[in-house]
Amino acid sequence: MTVVQLLLWGPPKIIFQDREVLFPTRKTLALLCYVVLTQKPHSRDRLASMFWPNSQDGRTSLRKALSSIHKANLGLEFSSQGEYVEYRASAHCFVDLHQLQIQTANPSSTSLDDVLRLQRGEILEDLVLDDCPDFEEWLIQYRESVHQVITGQLQEKIQQLMAQQWWQPALKYVQHLLQLNPYSEEAHLQKVQLQWRLGDPQGARDSWGRHLELLRELGVKPDQEFEQLVASLQRQRGTPMERALPEVRAEILQTLLSCYHQQRVVLLQAEDRMGKTWVVERLLREIQGAVLVAGQPGDALVPFSTLRRMLAQLVNSSWAQHSQASILAEVRNLDILRGGPFTERGQEMYRLYFYDVVLRLLRHLHQMGLAVLVLDDVQHMDLGSLEVLVYLVSQRIQDARQYPWMMLCHRMQHWPPSLQGIVSGWLQHDQVSQIHLPPLSRHDIQLLFENHNLHLQDHEYRSILRYTRGNPMVVLELIGVWKQKEPQDAPDLKKLLQQIPRVHTLIQGRIQQLETNSRAVLQIAVVAGQDFSLDLAQTLLSLTPAQLTRAVQDLEDAQLLRDGEISYNIYMEAVLESMSAQTQRWWHTQVAEALQHRPVVDPSRIAHHWLQAAAPDRAIPHLLKAAEQAEQHYALRHAADLYEKAAHILKQQHDDSEAFSAFEKVIRIKGLLEDSNGISSMVQRLQSWASTSLEHARVRNVEASFHYRLFQYPLALSRARQAENLLNHLQDTPVRRENLIIQYLCHWRLEQYPEALEVLERLKSLARQQESQHRWEEVLLEQVALLSLLYRNVEALALLDHWEDVVKNQLHRFMAGCFEVSLRKRLHHEALAERTRQILQRLFQSERSIPEESSHLLSSALQLQLSGTNLLNKDVGDMIAEMINALSNLEGIDQFQDLPYGPLDRQVLDVYRPHGKSESPVLLFIHGGSWNTGDKSHYLSLAEKFCQQGHVVVCMNYRLYPEVVFPAFVEDAALAVNWVVQNIHTYGGKPDRLAVMGHGAGADSATLLAFDPRYLQQQHLTRQVIRALVCISGTYDSLYQNIKLVGHPLLLGNLQDSRDVFAAEFVQDQSMPVLLLHGMLSPHIDHGTAHRFAERIREQGGEAWAISYPNQDHYGPLFSMSALGQLLGIQQPFEDVVKFLKQVLQKQEPSPSSTPVYRRRKNDHF
């Protein structure tokens, strides 16, 4: 099926099968563009007179031009028979300017942004026909009509966004409009207004100045309304905020004020006692009609009485007289809210009535002048009050004009589980602005001191930062104390901190007044740090529950403990000072021993306490264990840091051999991360630690491996040969084998094939020495693969002589047979190839074979070779896939290959449909391969089996690492879904009966597509377009163990939150039915991930089945969906998928036996 792209919105380009098509004359190109863009029949006389007006042979020239178009074989539905010439729109032809017509007729079909991205310049730019005035006149009119359509749509979009007070997106469209029409005074006025509302007065003035220059060139005076607006802006050379507020918080305050002008609800987030109230107080000085509601009676440094005085100053007399300012503070104390969510209908009705009363009250207050409502410390409100608050904010988001602007100030912590989903939804849909109030930096502290004419040394600012942790309230108090000391006195920072009002009382007075148990709990809290818990204190002190409760209450009353944590870092310093070094070490020992007996504790935390207890020998095992766990969970940088720390401690302990091994792991991990910074110096240090020839050889192997990953193959080969020279008289087989593998890979990459074959022969000899038949067979097959790639077919066949008897391993026998079939076909030995194929079939159909074991072995080899960690390279995997495809029979199946669903090379897909079928359910398959390998062409057999079940099957390619990084793989899948929804009806499929299936990394893409709404929203689709989801051997939660991240950790790109890779993080409501298949013998994926994911879906009210197959590996369930599954005797997974899809896509009602269950045996059922 031919596919063509006509890109006419700019210099005209005709793209056919990824190449540009050129025509013999400019008029031929112009003729094609004219007929395509007008989309109506044209008589030959009319076309001849338009393009050849001065020629008597116009019709002859027209006939030649039409012949050139037909000879290009573009696959266009271009009719030129008879007297009329006409172009008919086709799904196989993409015309960029037609997308504008589609968007205008149906705005929901595609976004305006997508249409604007198609514009590359003027329509048919540089296509000038001087002797064709009729064509030139048509082109001018067509350009003007398109310009009017685009301008009208932009203006409509801008007005909608400004009405909704979305200033930033509106500004983007205004700027695009000005590119189209730089003299539009309305657009310039809108730009000035938007820049001012976004808190950029200087930008607004600059925009006005540029517009004035344009008007002067035209000799036109500006509009009076425009002049009045700019005059008001010129009188304001900076807001009061810019002039009055401290520099250290000016940026935060300016951001908050900008959000207020945009009327965007704000979640101001900060750690405890970072000065949220202090910031709010100064913000509200700039805003009239504001009310501040406290979530608690003040904090340690801002008493409740101060808040009340501020409140009285901020509101006018009518508020104070009617006590309206405290209405919400009283609302949260109502008895009706104390029980949390209601269950009885009567109470539910009462609560809804109460919500309505509060909403009406808030609307009334807003009409009376309440412009701003700030709620401070909302984390201290009870659940009922928070529910009311979240309800109010939700109504404010829906209708901003009826309610005051809101800002919620809360601590850095999660919301209650019942509300977390709502708040997350606000953030995901960009309905609120979340702003983090950070601690003061060293530079901020310096500015505060210098604003008070205090100039300190740099180390003093660092010390202040260390003791105050950047808390602005304490820094301000410290400045007050500092200014009171005598100038000649040397500053004693600790003493000055203790002189701070309230802090001195809290530290010196309250600690001394603590009871014995309370003081001991406090000491444990300080020593244990983040590992502290109340049950830890209870265990170490052997306290009864009553004693523990009393001690905690004592500490909370003293404001030394809050929510089980030390409430203030200065207290920690004071408590540590009151303890001797010996006492601290003793407590660290007790904490470490207690943590060792707990089931789930990070070993690095135990190691930390042993190091603090001056027991490094007891810390080492925990450090190494923590490093191994971090490596297993692919926190590779953390693992490298832990290994390096362990290596230095071991070196200090004079355990040189273990230190060398630990540091070797550091360099290997750095190599995996492709972190070249400092790698040379680290290798030199490792070399200095090596004391034997074997260790020196290991260093060279490490260097060779690192250079190979950086594509420095000659240098890698040089280091590998140096290592080989050191190994000549040694018998360490694993190191020698690693060395030979590196040499082989380097020769292969350098296309030094004779040398590569020689290294393979040595590897085979090494396997013989080890008496390892399995290794010998692996290398034999690699030799065959390399010879076949070089088309040295006769030599490859010679190695396979009598493979039925020589090769013992079931998997290797299958692969050897596949190789022989391929080689015989190349040499045109068709009869011998058929004989070998029959031997293969008999081999895998005989009763003596062990089908499931064969599946396990085959899938293990495929998984290893696809990840690049085995001798078997990718080309061998392609050949095995070719052999599996060769077992397929596609008779009665229509094939449509390489259909583009996007503009890039790998954004193509294949469609398979049962011949003569229509209105069929659709199955979109996403291949695996760790997001760095794989191809849709490997799955012909899968397409065959599902077409036989009546499905239209779509197999897609997507971009791979390192060309792109996450989330591009998932974005391509979303783009393919959009193509299926828009086009699959052309191929006999029903878009409303779409199922998505993926394997491995493809399963990860499929689940993210189905549960993270962002991807389909980019295509203006909802998750409801996917009716069913089938995932094979995927990973779905944070216990993610997949080989792809080991080999290619950088494919995640600059991912800020690793949880974005895990679909389980996005399960929040009912979803489409989900079937999860998993082989329990998969070595790289935790088989519990599928069951945990299914359970999470069911908890949210969805349907999910998780099925584990005890004797199958990563590829086992996938093989069942190909012709190979029949040879290997694997049928159950395929039958399970067919039954699931039939139940879901045929709209059958689930039977009582279809209750979602865990499945671990073949005889289980839905």
C-alpha cells in the first residue's frame, strides 16, 4: 500500500516512501497542487488555459504533465480520464492544508496547536509561474482565505483563554498571531495586557514601544484605549512588592502575586516552620479584601494573638463587626464534621446541605468584597474540615468569578488518602499552582544580614546555615540578638542562638524540666534521626505503653517532638551537646542492634549507626548488602556511592582484596551509567590497589568494557589484549572468558571478521577445557551466525554437520535446525531444507521432548541476546524470528505494511485482517525489547493466530533508545492508538472494540498508556478508547526489576520522578478489564508484580486477572501466540487471551465464574 505526503504549507514537497519526489517541470508540480487543494473536478480546457495560456498546444502539455504525475506512481486517487481531472481525498494521502479544513469543521478532531505546527512558511512558497496570471491570482486568494481562517481561530482561542484567565497560554497564541499579522493593534493590546497580568510590566512597556515604531512607519496614530492603558503602566515603574519586600523572598512573593493576578488557586508548600505565615502576611499587605484563617493556634514564633491582630488590620470594619473573618475557623469545629465521611443517608443529605450553605456564604462574602481567602497550616485541620476545604477549592476551580482567590498553606506531606486523588488531579490537569517555599540559602542569609548593615565572614554564614537549617524565623531572631552584642565581642554562634527569645527557653528550660524517660526518648530521637520511631524507643527503653505515651506527651508539650520527629534542628544540636561522645556511641550501638532485628530496614541505615558507633568492621556487611540491593533495584548511582564508601573502609581495615573487588564494582557501575567524569583517575586508583597479575588483568578488563560502551572499540581491544597477556599463565576461567568476549565484540564492531572467528574458536576451546557442553554449543552457534552474516554459507553448514547428534541441548538443537534451514534455502537446496524442517517438527513433536523446558530455554536465550549480554547477537535473534515467521501461514489474511502513523522513520505499523471480514474487533500489539531493540516484522505468526480468531491485528514500531529516551516510547504508542481510532475502519476494524496488548517493555508502554491519562490526552483521546488491555511479562510497580535498566539506564533520560515509569502509580479509578500474563521462571522480573498490580486495580473497582505460569519464562506466554507454540506444546496462555478478548470485546456479560482471581495453575479459569 503506497503512502504519500503533500506538504504544501511552505515550499512544496511531495514525500513518497520517505523520499522526495521531483517532477520534470514546475508547472507539473503546480498543476498537482492546484487540483489537490481545490478538491473539485476541472475541465482539461480550463487547466490548459490556466497553465499554458499562450500556447496552442496547451492540451498536449497538460496531457504530458498528467502523464508525469501518473508515472510517479504516488498512489494518489487522481482521476484524469475523460474530459475532467479530479483528486479524491484518500486515507493513504496526507495533505497538510487539508488538516486545517478538518480542524475548522470539527475542532475536536485535532488541536489548533497540531495544525499550527504544520506551517513551514507561505503556502506554495517559491512556486512562481510568471506566465500564468490566473494561477497567481488563485494562489493569492487562497493564501488570503487560509490567513483569515487561521487569524479567526487564533482570535477565538485567545478570547476563550482570557475569559478563563489563562494568561500564559493566551500570550503564546497572541505571539503566534503577531507573527502572522505584525500590524494588528488588537493583538498588540492583548499582548501588553497579558504581560502586565503575568507580572511583567517592563515586558509590557517594551511591547508597547515596538508597536509604536511600527505605527510610526505606517503614519498611523495609536488607538485611544491603547494609549490610556499604556499611560497607566508607565506611571507604575515597579510594583510596591518590588520596592518593599526583602530580597530573599521577593521571587516567591512575586510568583504568588502573579498567581493572584491570574486568579490561579495556590498550594503553598513548605517544611515545618519555614515561614509560610510570614510570607502570607507580607503578601496580603499588597491585596485588599483579604482574610487569613489559621489552621492551628499559631506556631512557636508567631503566636495566635499576633495572627488575630494581623487579621483585624487586614479586614475592614464590616468584617470585624460581623465576625465574618473567623467563620471558617468556626466551621471546622462543628460537631457535624468530626466523624469524617458519612455513611447514613440522612447524615449525607445534611452534609450536602451544609456544603451548599457554605458555598452560598462564600459567594455572598465575595460579592461584599472578600477578594482573597488564605488558609494557613491546613495540615492541622481534621478530616471533615479538609473535606469542606477541598470541596470549596473544587468549586472555585470550576467557577472562578463567584468565589474569592484561594491559597492553601500546608506542610511537606501527603494529603489524607481519601483526598490525595483529588489534589493530584488538580495538579495533573494544571488547575492549581503548587509552589514550594524553600529554606534560605547561604546567599539569602548573607543578604538578610547585609540589609541590617551586618557583614560577616563566609564561614560564619555557612555556620548559621548549618545551625538554623535556613529557617527564616530563627535567622531574623538571630539578627536581632547579633545587633545587641558589643562590637568588640567575638561572635559565639551557639551562644547567640541560645540567646534567641523562646528558643533559649525551649532549649535550656524545657529540656531540664523533662522527666527521665522523656529525656531518654529525646536522646534516642536525636541519635536515630530518620530511623527513629516510638516503638524503637519503647524497645530500647523497655517502656510500657502508658510510660511511652506520657513521655511523648511531655515532649510534645515542650514542642520538642511533633508527629514522632524532632521539631526543630537547633534542639538536636543542643541535645547532642548535652551527651558525651561515649554516650552517643553507646546509643548508636543500641539503635544498630535493634534495627538489625527488624524485617524491612535499609541496610545502609544500619551501617551508618555502626560507623557512628566506631565499629566499621560491623558496618561493612550492611554497606555491601545495601549496595547490592541498590544495584538490583537499579539505583545505580546510589549503589556506586555505597560500594565506594565500603571500598575505602576496607582499605583502611587493610582488607586489600575485598577493597579491590568493591572498587571494581564502582567503576563497572560508572561504566553502565556512561559516566566518564573521573573514570580515568578511578581506574588509576584501582590499578594502584592491584597486587597480583590477576587483579591487574581485571583492571584491564574493566577499562576495556568501559571503552567498549563508549564505542571506543580500538582502545577497548588494546586494553583487552593487555589483560590477555597478563592472563597467559593463569587459570582463572571467568576472567579469561570475559576477556575473550570483549575481544570478540570489538572485532565484530570493527568488522574484523576473521579475527572474530579466531576468538570464537578459542572460546570454544576454553569451553571444552571446562567440559562445558552448553558453552561449547553457544559458541558454535555464534560461529554459524557470524559466518551466515558474512554469507560464508558452506563453511557455516560444515560446522552444523550432524547437529542432530552433536548438539545435545534442546534449545540449541532448535536453533541449529533453524540455521540449517536458512542456509539451505540460501544455497537453493530446497529439498534438503524441507528435510531439515521435517526433522525439526519431529524433534519438537516427539514424546521424548520436554516442550515447556524447551520454551524456558529458548526464551532465556532470546532475552539474553536481545539485551546484549550474551554471545548471541541481535542478528541471531532476527534469524530466529524469521524462522518462527516461516512456520506461519498467512493465506486468507490481507496485509498492509509500513503504514505511517507519524512523520518519523520508525513511526510505522502493519495491519493484518481476515480476508472479507468487516466490523471486526481490533488488537494493537506493542513489541518488547527493553525499549532499545525489536521490530514489528517479528510477529507475523502472532498476527496469523489472532486473525484466525476474527481480529484485525495492528503491529507497530516505535522509536528506540538511544535515538530517544523515555517517555517517547509511550508517546509513540499513543500516536498509534490515535491512528487506529481514526483509520482502522478503512481496514475492516471497529475502533470502539480496540484491545491493546504488549510484551516486556511493550507491556510497560501499554499499561502507562492505559492508566496515565497524560499520553492519550496529548492526542485528544480518553482512556475509554481502549476496551481491553493484555500485558505479557511486564513490570508495573516500584519493585521494578527489568534487565533494560541495567544495560541502558540512560534511556529514562532526565526523568524527575522514577515513579512515572510505573503504571501502578496511576491506578486511581475504574479501568478497562486487564489481563496480566507472567512466566514464573523469568529471572529478571519479580513475578509478584503482576499480582500486586491486579490487586491494586481491583481495589479501585476495576476488573483484573493475573495469571502466572509455573514452567514458563519471560517469552513463554508470547511463544504460545505463534506457530512455535504449537511445536513446543504451549497453548494455554493463547487460549486464556482468546477467552478474555472474546468475553470483553464481544460484549458478553461475565459469568459468575469470571470473578477476578489470582491464577497460578493451568486448570484455573476466569
